[in-house]
Amino acid sequence: MGWFNLMAKVITKQNDTVDLVCKRFYGSTKGVTEQVLEENHFLKNYGAVLPLGLEIEMPEQNKVEKKVIKLWD
């Protein structure tokens, strides 16, 4: 079998922005918003608020940077 990359698809909700879709899907916007915009060139045709029911392909994210806070040493 050949290797292929599966991308998840997200359908926008009312008043969604690209940042909000990324936050909901990945749990963060750091470094992923740009990747989503690059993968979905057609998004540049819309304003800040995306239309309801728009299908967006979400690139696979292997690493999501999480900040760890130590309360005690």
C-alpha cells in the first residue's frame, strides 16, 4: 500500500473565523492558522468572518506545543 496523508475536514459554524476554527480543532492557534490558510487558498476570498457551512481542510498536526507550568520545584 502507498503512503497517503488524510486531512480532516471542518464545516464552519455561524460567526466562525479561521482562528476560532483552529482553536476549536487543534486546541491552539499557534503556528497552525498560517498552515490552514496555506492549505485553503480560497479562504482569502472571504472576510474575517467565514460563511456558515464552508468546508475547510485541516492539515495534520503531529506536535502541538503546550506550555508546562511548574508550581513547585
